[in-house]
Amino acid sequence: MSDFLVSADLPYCKGCGHHLVVRNTVRALEAMTVDPLSVTLVTDIGCQGIIDRCFATHTVHGLHGRSVALGAGIAMDLPGDGKVIVFMGDGGATIGLQHLLEAARLNVDMTVVVHNNMLYGMTGGQPSSLTPCGFRTAITPEGGKLPHHDLCRLVHDAGAAYAHRVVGLGDFSPTLQDAIEVEGFALLEVMELCTAYGVKNNPGLRLRDLADELGYDLEVRRGNGRPAFDLPYRADTPALLDQVDRVAVRSVSPLEKQYTLVLGGSAGEGVQVAAQITAQAAIASGLQVTKKGSYPVTVGTGFSVAEIVLSPDPIHYHGISHPDAVIIVSEDGLSYNRECISEMTSGAVWLDENLPEPETGAEVHVRDFRGRAGGVNAALFGVLSFSQETGIIPAQTLLERMRQSKIGSKIPIDELEQVLT
Ligand code: SF4
């Protein structure tokens, strides 16, 4: 099996045109002798998108029609020779048309492969804006009456470095290789048929005949030589890096394996700041860290929760399903995390003493966070208590990061230190 696949058992219906797109993409990548992990495959909703699990490259799966936006974001800051390849259907291309045009206008260095079977296969065969006149679909049994968008022409006019339409038959891997090797935005539209709906509703139709009858042009459109998009600050990157708040290692954490921590409180009470400082202190203790925050769109009300993963080794996944520790400093934080706490069969929960004790298999440590440090500093006091009691992040390192924080002057650090002792 190819180094680019983890499974050669492709998930499509028998005869589906998507098979050939995958096989030709793999052939093209093999011919380019690139490392599978230098390739990021971005897909979105639609039958083509279920291919992710078969590829040995990096894969990212997005919302319907958004794979170009995701791919562009990745491509814009991809170091070295990395390649971003986006797979999308004609439905996704229709939904995300503006993303396509914008990525083409910016000339982002990426390759978009549109699997154009002229219908929405996953939802039952409805027409998209790329469905040509006369092509019968589930809701146009007599054939559509409206003309289709010419996607290649649209992205070419928008500024793409390369746009090309092929009939998806046989070996078109050299064309795919061409598209992938282009510097700048490349779109390859592969005309194909959905055996489940396209063939059923258009009996006897042959793909090549359709392309001929409808006058689909198969010409290669190249851009006007505009350079591929580059981040305007990239040339200044070394100087900018000098300004980055580098966290020097100050102490050594005793942590030997990955540890996950959830901090829950109320919006506007510094939960995210406390988590940020904790993450910096963890780095200063020699650990690797990920931190992510969750809060309602109305950022000044309701819960505020931060998830922190700590590890002596590289972290490959930042999600937390069963935390090792949870710090809860307010009712909002408890409500949001109650289910997760109830599912804990081990680990520890640090809980503000005014809150009802939740059902849990974890050890519960009740502390007077709000009473002793006030609501606005309860989260900081919570992480400080955690660090002092576990030693995973040395408390002195955490205090030092608080002092160095941009809001350090607003944190009553001496008081917190006293409360701690
Ligand atoms: S429904 Fe159509 S597009 Fe989807 S896998 Fe089957 S043949 Fe392919």
C-alpha cells in the first residue's frame, strides 16, 4: 500500500468517481517523492470528505464549504515545503464560493481539487450551482434549466495561478502533480459521476460525452505571474520574534506524564488570565502546555472555563475528556463542569467552600477561594493553591509569572502569597 494511505479500502460507492481522484492524488504525491507528513489534506462535508481516515498525511475536516478557508489559513503560515491540498465537492464549492474566490484573489499557495459530480451526493442527489442545464437530479427530473457556474473561469478571473478542468477518467495524476507543484492558488476541477444518483437519474449518460456536449473547456488557465501570497510580516519575523514574551525555564516540574487540568469559574473573573499565567508558569517549569478557553459569546456573563494540558513530552491532542484535576471557583464553573466532575473516577477536585459538593469519584479538596481572595482573584488563588498542593508547577514559579504578567500590577500578589501560607 502507498505511504500516503493508511487504508486502501476507500469508503465510496462502487464506481463513484471519487475513487479515481484519490488514486490519482496518491500517484501524483508518490511521483513528487514528498514526505506524507509534509502534506495537509483538508476536506469538508460531502462523500469526498469521508476520505480523511484513509490518508496517512495530516488531515483536517471542516464545515460544509469551509475547507478552502481552513486550508488557506494553514497554507498562509506553513513553514518550508509543506503542501496543502483541499478536497471539496461541487456542493461545498458552491457553498464556499466566496472562500474560493478570495483564496484565488490572494493567490494562496494551495491546491483545491473539486470533485464535480454535479450534485449533492451525500444528501440524495440535489443540484448544486455547478449542475449543468439538462442534467437530471433528484429534484429536477426533467433536467435543470439554469446554467452552471464556470468555476475555473471564476477563480482564474479572481487571480488564481492555475485553473484546470479534467474529465475524471483514467490516469490524470500528471495533471494533479502539475496543480500541486504550482506556486500559488491552483484549482483542479475533476468532472465525475455519482453512481448512486447521477447515473441513476441520467441513464446511459457517459461522462466524456457530457463534457463534449456541454462544451466544457479543458484548457489550462495560468495566472499572470503574480507571486503567491506571503505574510507581510514574514520578512520581519526575526525582529518580531525578539519581541515575543519568551518564557525562560526557572524551575523543574516533577511531572512524568501528561496531566490535564480544568479551571472553571465565571466570566469576567479572570479565569482565562489565571489559565494563561498557569500555562506560562508550566512552560517556565520545563513542561509542554496547551491551553484553550470556553465561554459564551456574551463574554461578560455566564461560565468561563479553561482546559490546560501539561506534559513533559510533546502534546499531540489538546482535548480533555476525563481531567486529572478540576478547580472550581464559582457556581457558573460548577454548573458547566458538573457532568464532567460526576464522571471522574479518580483525580482531584478543588472546590470553593460556598459551593455544593458534586457527586464524584475524585478526591474533593474544599477551599475558601472567594472568601479569602475575592471573586476577581478566586481563579488565581485556585491555581496557586493547586500548584502549592500538587507541586506540579512550583508555586514560586507561578507567583513569578504573575508578577511578570501584563496585568501583574493589578494582581495583589503579596496578599495572595500571604493567603497561601
Ligand atoms: S453517493 Fe454518489 S458521490 Fe457519494 S459515494 Fe456514492 S456514488 Fe459517490
